[in-house]
Amino acid sequence: MPITKTTLDQLNTYITATDGALDKGERDVIAQINLLNGGGEITQVDLVKLQWSISRYSITASVFGNVMKEFADSLKQGANRLS
């Protein structure tokens, strides 16, 4: 897949979107932690929900990191071809 300005603009929109996957995942994890900090008894269900939120966010961030690495590698290959 060629890297174009449109592709980079779409990636920037995904990163900075207020309701993008990364932002939503981060908000979900923070919400789960705040619920646990609210006091009261912490149940196994609460801990499973927190684990699920953290896992989902970690996977999303990992995929995003891999995509960024691929972009960087592609740009390096293009720069090497030009030199």
C-alpha cells in the first residue's frame, strides 16, 4: 500500500479523534479504575471488567504501534531508494 498524504491524514484523524479507538479505550480504563476507587466492595466481576478494558486497550495500542512501525519502515525504504 503506497503511503500518500491522504493516508497520513487519515492516520492523523484516527490518532487525534476524540472518539477514536485509542481515546475511547483510555477513557474506558480510566472509568473502570474510578469505579473501583469509588469505595465499597470490589467484586471479581469488577476486576474482570477492568482486566477486559485494559486488555482491549493494550491490543489496540499494540496494533497501532505495529502500524506505525510499518509506516516508518516503508518511509525508510523509500528514502534508501532515493539515495
